[in-house]
Amino acid sequence: MEKVKKELAADGVGGRDGVSADDAIDVRIAALFDDLTESEKRLAEVVLEAAGALSSFTAGELASRAEVSAATAARFFRRLGYESYGDLRRSVRDARTWGSPLYELSAGGQPADLARHVGQDIENLQRLVAELSPASLAAAVDLLVSARRLHVIGFRNSATLAGYARGLLAHVKPDVRLLPLAGQTLAEDLVDLGSDDALLVFGFRRRPAMLRDAMAAVREAGARILLVTDASAARTAHLAHVTLRCPNQGASLFDSYVAPMSLISHLASAVGAALGPAAERRLSMIEDAHRRLEPFSPGGGRSSRG
């Protein structure tokens, strides 16, 4: 291990953006992605997309999928700080951080008790505070505030996050839309996007390929993109103008979304504060609408907070 740490330091991995020899492979790839060659980037994407099944592939199979040579693959794994691909496989198997429920269940471990489950969520929140830079958060808020129209999208588990974000942001900002509309494809919504629009993307693992295609189309149209994701996003993150990464490691079977939910609430509150009187007027109008639409709500006609 000491040899690996020395090589990490020599290659600029140790200590870069908080990355160390103890970090998982997705964190290491995210930190180095900008400096990788094109062939290494293809291999990185293959490795990240292999997710929980990574330990079942040989180095040759991954290299073949990425259309790179075995020598390139060997150099890539060493560049990430692993002595060999076998070292990487052992690391992934021991870390169990990839978020595949089948992989977690087949590992045979006991489910986390409630205390350990909550403890992992607390750790994720603490890492969120430590790892998100004030500059990135400020850029994210500015993007959300300045957009004439804001479109929110997420697939699979990220769809829940997208719906929550749209609900909060719609309280303080007009024209916030959740994509796609029920029964529609994305084409009808993306075709009208322009430079005044912004796309808020939730792209937690596992991300469908169509998410990258949609982001590429939005970027080509001139709209700005804010991506909220985890450490495993590589190619997807390069399509975004601002990327916020949230720790999402779960204590046992499933990923945790406590940190991104907390971040959504913070972003919506920050957007409201930045919009100031405009957000206050909108909230007042919403409260008036609540009173009109819910005249018999508990509390003598006073509606509950929305």
C-alpha cells in the first residue's frame, strides 16, 4: 500500500481535489478525467458503466469494450493508483460502493441496523458540506436564478429528485417545468430550448444513455445545464456547465438520497433569497390561491404550508 501511495503522489492523484489512495475508483476517475487521453476516457466510461458488475469482468474484456489495447488498460489502472487490475477488483469487491442492489444482496452481508443506516446518511451530509465548493454552489444558484425558463429532468431514481426540485423551485420562480410531460417524448420539449433556458439534471447512477443524448441536444441549442450527480458521472458531467456531486453511499442494499434531497432544499431556498421581492410576491400569491382553493382546511380557514 505504501508503494501505491507514493505512485499516486508522483502521478498527481494523492491529494488532488481531496482524492487519496483510499478513495473508490469512481472518485479517482472523476478527479483525473480532464487529464486522461481519449482512449483512457473511453476506458473510464466503460469502467464506470460496469458499475456493480465490475469485479466479474477481466481487464481484457473491459479493454475490448473500450476499443483500447491491453497495455493502455494496464497503464490506466496504474495511473488510478492500482498495482494491477486484480488490485482494482479486490478494492471494488471490498468497498461495495457501486449501488447495485443485486451486488449488495449477493455479497451476503447483514442489513445495516437503523443506527448504522442513519450514521451513513449523516456521513454523506458531512461530506457534502466538505466537498462542495462555495464557488460551485454560487454558480449553480446564479444559473437557476438567471434562467428565463427552467426545465428539470431525471430518470429512474433521479426522477423523484427531479419532481421534488421542481416542486420547491416553482414556489419561488415562475416557469419551472418537469420533463418529459406525461405521455410525451423529450423531443417536443427540447426543440424550443434556447440561450435563455436552463436545464436542471439529476443524473444519479444508473444513468440511461438517453440522458447524455438529451444533455448534448440541450447544450447544442445554447441552453445552460446544471447537473446534480454522484461521483461516478464522467462523460455526463462534461456536458454540464455546472456540476454538483453528492455522496450517495448507502449503508447496505440501496443508495442514499438524503444528501441530494438536502441540497435541493438549500438550492431552492438560495434561489428564493436571490430573487428577493419577486419570490416573496409569488409565495404570497400561492398562499392566496391556497386559501381560495381550500376554504375548509383545518385551522379555521387557514391553509397549511405548501
